Amino acid sequence: MLDKKAFFTITCGVYIVSSVKGGRPSGQIANSLFQVSSEPPTVAISINKLNLTHEFISESRCFAVSVLSREVPVAFIGRFGFKTGRDFDKFEGVNYRSGLTGAPLVLDHTISLIEAKVINQVDCGTHTIFIGEVLHCEKLNDNPPMTYDYYHLVKGGKAPKTAPSYIKEEEDQKTGAGKYECEVCGYTYDPVVGDPENGIEPPAPFVGLPESWTCPVCGAGKESFKPL
């Protein structure tokens, strides 16, 4: 038996991992971050080799982490988790500052910051584990952190296909009842719930949504949705 949903019970948070290359910032959502030791302070992250941030970390040998608050909007997570920095500026309009290494430290919806230089790495097939010596860390506020469990169960969030925690859903686990699924990020629009954050109060059938409406997670248009 291999029930991969057991991985959801492993306590972990939701973070923005970022780096820099030639003065250009790159960042992505990650949930695989852990402390290796206190002395010297060392942390490790797991990044998919297909992601632009992987390329930036590999070349700059540095990375930064913004630990996200529980109250972070799902759309903000989607901005860094379901879009690619190759054709979209994730940092436009986002409050951040450059760290000691030049890596961007995202400040919006963040409770603490960590910046590290890469001292080792481990090839894990589709992913690389980067081990970093912490150069700077600070706590910004006392807000509770976003956990991976809370992101899924309360926020209804999805994991990008390049995430180490991504699990392909079986078709027989899905139910219809007027629901539509975003083919880009997997977000499910439920007419019973609507999209209150964007002024769509329930009940609100998908077909009646304005043509200008976009996925609250990844920003994809209505044409990217399919009925369940």
C-alpha cells in the first residue's frame, strides 16, 4: 500500500523561496524547508530542476525564504506557485527588499525571513536539495504561519505539478454538481461557495460568471476551466 496522502500529515509550512541572477529576482512557492542544525545555523530546501528558481540558485549559490502567514491570500500563493518567471514578473507590485546576497526578501504576508548561501547540494532526480548556511534571519511579527495542511483543508489550495508534494488526483475522487476545475492549477470553482474575495457571492453558477473573471489562484481565464 502506498497512500501518498500520508505525506500531508507531515508538519510543514508554505514559503516563498527566492534567488537572484544578474540583478534579476526569481521566486516560487515551496513547502519543503527544514532546519539542519542550530550551530552553525543551516537549512535545506528542495527545488524542482525545471523551475527557474532552481537555475538561479544553482548559479548564484544563494537563496532566501519568506515564511508566509496563515492569512496570506490564495491568489498571492498562486502568483508565485502557478506562474513562471520566464514570462511573468512575479515581483511587480510586491513589497520586497534585497538581502545580503542580493536575493529578494518578500515582505508581503510574511512572518519571518531567512537568507542563506549554498554550501552543499544533493541530486534527488527531479529535485535538488540545496543546503544553505544561514547568513541572516529575522522574525517580523507574531502572526501564525501558513501550514501545508491548512493551505489544503481550509484555503482549498492545490500543489503545482513541479512541487515535491504534488499528487495526481484520481478521477473517481472528483464530483460534479456544477463545479468547474482550472486546468492550469487544479482549483475547483464551486457555485455553492462562489468567489467572495472577488465579489462573486453564492449561489453563482460558473456559466453566469463575467467573462473578465479569472481563476483566484493562478489568474487563468474562464476558457481554462472544464466541468467536473
